[in-house]
Amino acid sequence: MIKVMASVSVIRTKMNKQKILLNVSRIEDLERYKTLGIEHFLFPLKGYSIGYEEFDLKEIEDSKVKAYLLINRILDDDDIDRFLELSLPSNVLGLVIEDIGLYYALKNRGYKLILFQNHLNNNSLTINFWLEYFDSLMISTDITLKEIEKILSQTKKPLVLNVLSYPMIMYSRRHLVTNYCIEHDISEKKALDIVESKDSLSLKLVESPYGTAVFDDNLLDMREEALTLNAENIKFYFVDTHFLKVGDVISLLNNIDEISGIKGFLYKKTVYKIGDLK
């Protein structure tokens, strides 16, 4: 059972759950999340996403919730052409996308478009450039709280803030889990937890036909910090249920138990940006 930090007791009354965008892991959990007042749900689209449980259009339509589609894998021309032939359900309000080509294909179709290029959306100039085209975007998890505050103070449109997740660190088109199993002569699997002993780096790897997604093995928790930020400039508080049980997610959002989460780069500046290299 994941434990929740006592210091976030104010979250019950102050975080507007109607502004939560919750990444779905299981259809059968939707009703429990809806009882919390959550209205907007993100569905990784089958065949067009990587690293997450996927859902087909029939499942999304039958959910009858306000839905956004996650499309986060590398697409080629044929992939985009096939996607444009799909008839999206009427309950799909928008798409969270990584491939810029999709913007040009979808810009006049009436959907809300949210850009999710996590490692790139890390400064106001970049963000406001993309906001000339997109309705919103996901703020990077690679930056400090002060940098987030500055971005929110200068943004042209409300942004999406990642408040609870195991962040995806990278995505490779290689089948890294399969290769690891072959190299170490172990039984084939599609998910793997590994620890790099030298730096005590712990990672979660999830493989699909489209490659391998690599996640941090630590739960990023910035619920407390989110309450200090300008809510008017936040379109959604993003909650990712991947790797979490529904009961744990509900406990976290209601602050029933206590948790030990991490703060990522919120209080220590990342050295993974080119400008920080000396």
C-alpha cells in the first residue's frame, strides 16, 4: 500500500478535481474515479501509444466520459493516414499528442490539442511559441518549481501540470526488454524493473510492438506544490494511474493515508539541459 504525505492535507478541499485529467489504466475503475468528481479522462489509444495500457475506440465510446486520447509514439506517414481514417467517438474532446505532424492533420477538426513533449516544454519562449498552435501543453517534469512558477506567470494559455505520476524518461523503438532477456538468458517478458547499482538508479521498462518505454521507478508527487500555483493558468492537473492501484490513487487524491513520494527536480536544478552543460 502506498502511503500519503501528511503535509498535503489541504488537497482535499483546495484541488479542483473537475480540473484533473486522469490517465486511465482500467476501464472498470472509471466509476470509482467519477465518484471523486473527476470528469476528464485520458485514454492511451490502441496502436498509437506506447508504455501504457491501451484502449480501442469502442471501449472509449462506451465509457461515456469526457475523453482525451493519448498518442505518444513515433508515427510515420502511413500511421497518420490510417489515424485520419478513424471515426472518433463523440465523447472525445481532444488529443494529447507528441507528433507535430498530427497537429497539421487535426488542427481544423474541432478537437482540443495538447502538446506532450515532456523534455522540451521547459521554458516560456518554447511554450508560448507552441501555444500559437496548440490549445495547451504539458509542462516538463525536468524543471524546478521556480521555473514552473515563471512559466505559469508568463503563459499565453492555461497549461497542464503533472502532479502525480511515474514519469516516462525516454522511449526507444528498440525492444530493450526482449534484448535484455536474451542477453541474460531469462524467460521472455514485456515488463522489467531494473536497478543500475553504481548510481542506484531504478527504472521500469515496458515493451510493446512499437518499442520500449522507460519510466522512473519513483512516484513523482507535487500535489502540495500544485496548491501554491496560480490555478487560473492551469488547465488540468495531470494524474497518471499507471503502476498504481485504484485504491492507492483514491487514497492519494483524498489524502486518506500517508505517502513517501519524491519531488524530482522541483528543488534541484536538472543538469540534463544543454544550457547547463559546461
